[in-house]
Amino acid sequence: MNMKLLFAGSARMMVRYKMRTLFMAVGIVVGVSALVFMRAMGVGAEQAMMDNINRTFSTATINVMAGGGHMGPRSGGPVTTLKMEDFQAIEAAVPGVALWGVMQWAPKQDIRYQGITRQMSIFGYSDKPEAVWQRGVIQGEYFSAEDVNSASRVAVIGTRAAEALFGTDDPIGKQIQVGSVPLRITGVLEPQGIDTHGSDKDDEIHVPVTTLMRRIMNADHLFGGRVVLDSPAKVETAAKQINTLLRERHSIAENEPPDFVAITPKLVQDIVGNANRVLSRYLPAAAGVALLVAAIVIANIMLIAIKERIPEIGIRKAVGAENGQINFQFLSETIVVALTSGLIGAGLGIIAAFGYGALGTTPMAVTPGSVLLGLGAAILVGIVSGVMPARQASMLDPVSALR
């Protein structure tokens, strides 16, 4: 059997029966392009999340957050048991603590400036932001330890928030209003993008934690804080010691759930990695539906084609063609259609992924594995949908076919 001639003949059949080939190809093109696009979206999101984690978490940090959830407070309202004194106790009792900082959060606050009102989150931090929180300013200056101690009415603002409030004007020195509290802008934050919770870190305002607690929220509890150790090797041990210490300080029994959570970089990476892996598996399922429909359509079209080509099959068998050769001829036709459609679909998926990534804010990452997965799925569809029609063609009786 001359494979080259066989596949060349299959290609000629595609050209001869253009409408039939088009109907067979559409489902595969759509399915493969959707599969490549969605895989690119899933892989891109995972890479972006991991980049964000690596940028905001050093390998020697532990985030201690109020509430008992994996990544922050659990449902049921704010948890008010985490206090400044807890972090002072951690510094005194846990070996290897080099720095620590605390944080409070006021979501969806009305920020006003010269007739413009915009809702955004306000975060209160202690000083040393670059050392503790790995984030500084690109313009102006961050607030100081003196500002924290005196609960100064100052703030630093994210780039997107600054653009929304001030347009192209320099925000440094401008005064915004939060409720009855005026705040003077002293700096513009480094761009940081989307965090692991899906929040835009460039659309927020930072103030001294004491300013937020005393002047805006009237609260004495914390949303969380960060402990920086002098060695990454001490992180897991320190996390266990922090858990034990805070349970004792908050009078929590061993069989009771904690009212805090100690988050290590490894825990964050595991949680985000597992979530994105699940997402990257389920996103292509939608593309699989299109491929399943394509397989059914191809099988039906090939069955119709066999009925139209019964005389051709009879002549081929009369001159000595074996059942296996007839079988492979029709199977090769479906494979050629599927592979060609798969290549077109993969190309369209790659173009769509790069185009969407360039025009939008969603990160996209096309990998060779995604393209190979799409092509493999196309070939599998061709084989599965072609087996039954090919077998039916090979089983035709030559005498009956020639009649």
C-alpha cells in the first residue's frame, strides 16, 4: 500500500467535496482553537499568580491574618481578636524574627476629590513597607514611623486610583477626603497588578495603620500582619510556634478552630497552584463538547459519503483491493480532514490568544503542550469518527456494490 498516494488521494477528495469537507472541519477548527485559547488563559493566569506571589512574598515571610480561612478571614463578619500586642509577643517569643509589620483594611470607601467620588479600598500599614511588604513608591515618599506613631493624615495612592482621581495631574500634595477625614497624598505606589484574591492592587490607597484604625474605622483590632524572619529555613518552624503562641494568647483549645491563620509562601503557592490546575483542566472541557459534536458530524457525513461512493468501492474490491485497504482509505480521509482542521484551529487559537493578551489585561501563555494537545485531540476525533464508516465501507460485497 503506497501511503503517499493514499493520503494524496484523501487530499483530492477534500478538494473535490468542498462543502462536505467544510462541514466536517468546522467543529474541529472551533474545538481546537477554543482548547488552545482556554489552555493559554489557564496557564497565563497561573504564571501571573505565581509571579505575583513571588513578587509580594519573600521566602522568609509569614502572613498572620485574622480569621480561620486559608487566605484570610472566614465568613460571618470581621474577627476582632488580632491585636498589635500579638505581634509584639511574636517578636519576643519566636526566634529569628527580623522585622514585622501590621495591616488593617477598610473596603469600598468613598474617596472624594473636587467633585469626583470613587469607591476603593484603604489599607493601613506600619512603616518599613519595602522591607516588610516588598512595595515602595515610584514617586514622592511613603509615610514614616513618625506618621504611624502620630496617626498623621497622609496617604500614598496606587497608579490606577491616581489616574481615576487626578487624571494627568501630579497627585503629590493633593488632598482627598475619606468621610470627614482629609488625607494629603505624599507618594504613588509601585504598580503591582492583580493579587491572589483577584483585587487590583493599583486601585487602592495606603495610610498609616493608626490613622485608619483611630480616625477612619474607630477600631483597635487588626486585619493581619507580616513577620519577616532572618532565614527561609526557619519559616515552617516559626509558623508552628506562632500558631501555638496565638492559641494560648486567644485562649483557644486544641479541639477548637483558630481565629487566625499563619500563611507561609509554600502554603500560598500550593493553594493557588492547585486552584489553577483544576481550572486549567475544566476550561478545555467546553472545547471538548465542540470536538464531540464534530466527531458525530464527521461520522454521519462519512456514512453518507460511503453510500454515494458504493460503485467506486465495488470497482476497487473487484480489482483486488482488500478489506483492510478499503478500511484504511476511508479512515485516512477522516484523519487528513481532522489533522488539517486541527492545524487551522491551532493557528487561530494562537492568534486569538496573543491578540487577546495584547489588547486586554488577562495574561495569556501559549505552550507547545497546548498546541500538541489540540492536534492530538483533532487526530483522535478523526480516528474515532472514521472507524465505523470505514469498517462499513470495507465490509461491502463487491458484487452488490457494482450493481
